[in-house]
Amino acid sequence: MFRRWSAVLVAGLVACGRSGEPAGTDIPDEHPAQNGTPADADREESEPLPTGEPAEEAPAEEHVTPTGALDWKAATEEVGASELSRGVAFSPLGNVFVSTLFMKGTQRAPGPYALPVAEAGAALRKYNPSGGLVWIKTFPGASAPEGTRVYPSGCDVDGSGNPAVLGTFSGTNDFGSGPTSAIENGGAFIVALGGDGAIRWSRTVTSEGAGVEARWVRGAFDPAGNFVAVGSFRGSGFDFGDGVPLDTDGKRSLVIAKYSGAGALLWVRAFSPDDETGGGPHALAVDVNPEGEIGVAFSLQEAMQFGGIRFEQTGTYRTVIARLDSAANPIWAKGVRMVLRDLSFSADSLAVVGFAWLSTSDGDGLLSVFDKHGQERWRRVLDQAAMAVLQSVEVGAQGDVWVTGDALQTGSVFAGKSLETAHHFVARLSAMGELKWLEALEPRARSVQVAVSAAGSAALAYHRMRLPHCAETDVACLVQDNDGDSDLVVERRSP
């Protein structure tokens, strides 16, 4: 995901989900919302940039190196716990923020940025424009009791360079507002920080009881510095910050909330299915365009009324993508038969990536770009004999599209280009879908996410499998094996 309202800010988040759709894609006509016109978008100016930040790089300097060439690369290579990428974002000054999930292992090597030992924890890292690690913030902290788990789902950064991270947690943790406890699957959190890593505000949402679910899945800042979060919730007594309990009547519900730059709840909306024979909607992704409108994606398997738009029960998972106004009132929504991994919403287009069953039984990677009215403009397919997935997408300020993908076998073709030995890659396409460049990544790369600056530099975050049992010549093992620990890798590539 990314932001363009200040002409210099682009941020990247990912979404993932899997389901069992039948062969083919289904992109029906748009469903206009009954409540019609969008509300006025928030257009307040962003706060001044924090003092003490380095001078912004001149955009012309970003075009010195060849297109797609590697500018810098940073990697963790400490033996011990695994660290998995969960989101990447660019700040206005070219700093890169990465949210990660670290998993319990042996004690990491000592040092100022060593991660604590935890069964599952969240980290937010800040890198300067040259690739140097500035700081790292971890949850849980060193004083967290045994059994605390924190699972991040993404990050974003506002126009003043202030990041936020969100996700789920269980056990007892202090996110900056005092200790908070949650049962398994029963806690969701948002933490907003300053450019110096200090916590600005935090919010937790919890519930108790059998079958409870509290899960923030993705989040994005709007042009005014408000934070929009989407998630899946089931239970009773949820307090999103206004003191009014929200109950979902035992159904998993799609919840969208907006918080001010100071953390005050501005509004919260819940969308529930008619019943829950198939599990209720799963939130997948959210983004906010320069006008403050919201793009959202979720999957469902049962009949559901979504802001005046009704989706009938299909018997199989369907992804719904929607354009909402700044108060979460649907403008249009439509179903697409694909397993969505990411969404990016710009001033005039909405792009989604994932995989669908087009030409193979295992699935093809799919990139679809829609106009602001919900009509598909064009699509590009990553096809091969085995399963292929497009993982992450960003639409740039000029309409160009960046995408990352995984092809598990040689001989794949993307946008008319044979990938030959490229299994994991990043590519840039024009606003009309023409391939500008494609760069292969190392075969051990997994879950590659992309964020794009206003000048067109790409920041990539992924985890690299260590795979000591794979021979360097065993490409199949290096590309497909996920057994073992991993390290975080962050790259910056030229436009």
C-alpha cells in the first residue's frame, strides 16, 4: 500500500489469504451502493516534518543508477530466532520502515539491536536512506511474562514520517498505555510511534469467551494523518475507544475503524453476514487514496449485506473489493474469484494481486487493475505449470505499478517475459500494463513486499530461508523448501 497525498510518501503493506475457488475468474458488473455519493474527503494539511530528520534526497539522484538496480541491501545474519517480514513503508525523507514477526529460538547475538527471546513477537525497524539501521522497537518488551505472543500484520507511515504497526496479541503486554491482557486470539493492537521510535499513542481491543476473535489485519494513514484499520472480530464487549461496547452477535464481522493522529476514535463500522455457516468475512487488505477514500478487500463464504450491497452465498470463498468514502460508506463493491494477497488504491485506480485458477489447476499469479468506478482496465498473469503467486503491489504517483511474485518452477512467463531462472522477482509496469523492467531476487527469498517512493525507488522486505540442508546447486530445494529458520532482508532498488 502507499500514500501520495504529500507527493513524497509511499508505504507498502501486504495481505494474504488462501481459499478453494473453482477454475476461472469472475468479475461481474459493479454494484453501486444505495447510499450513493461519497462524503467529503479529509484534506487537512499534514503536520510539519519532525525536526532532526536528514535532508530529503533530491529526486534526480534516484535516477542515477540503472532501472531496477540494487542501491543497498541490509540483512540480519544472527543465529537463533527467525525474523519474518510483515510490511514495509517509505517515509517522506526516504527512510524505510519494516514490521517483522520474530519467532522463539536461541538467544540472539548481543548488541544494541538484538531481538529479545519470545515465542512470537513484533518488531518495527527504521532504516535511513543509505540502509543503516536507525532503531528497532519490539513487542513484547523484556519484562513481558512467559506466554505472551504478539503477531504483527503490517505497518504504514504518515506524511510527517511517523510510523504505526498493528496486529494481534495474547497474554499480557504493555503497548505504551499500561499492561493489557488477552486470551488466545482475543486481542488486537495498534501502536503509533514518532520518527524517533517513541510511542505516541496505542489502542488495544479485547474480548473473552469461547470462539472470540480480535484481529487487526491491515492499516493505512489517510492524507490528514488519521489511521484507518480493518480487521475481523467476533465476540462481545469490544471497546474501540469510545466506551461503547460493540457486539457481533456471535458472528465474525468485518470491522473498519478510523483513529485521529492523536489516537482518538473518529468512527467504527461493523459489517456482519446474515448467518455464519461458513465462518464469516475475513478482512484482507485496506488502503487510502489521496482523496481520503478507502479501498478494502475481504473474503466471504455466505450471504452478506455490505452497506446496501448484497452478496449471495456462493458455497466457495469469494474476494470482495470495494471503494468506500472517507466515512466507510460503500461507493461500489464487486466480487472477484481470486485469492487476494495485496491491494493498492491510488487517485484513479485500484490494483489487486494474488492468484486465481486461470490456465492451471494449481493456480496462476494474477494482477488486476481497476479504474475508480470498478471497471477492470487490464490484467497481467504469471503463468506456469505449477502454482504461481503475485505477492505485493504498489501503484505509483504517475500510475506505474510495482509487483512482486513467486514462481516455483522455471519456464514461467509474466507480462510477456520469460522468467528463465527467476523464481522470486520484483517488476515495474507502466500505467497501461507494459513491462518496464523485471529483476530476479535470490532463490531463498520468501513473502516479498514492496513500497515505492514518489521518485520511484522501491523498498523490498522479505525473509530469506537459511536452508543449510539445501545444496547451492539444488534450485528446487532453495526455491520451495520452507523448513527452517530465516533472516530478514531489506533492499532498496532504483527506479
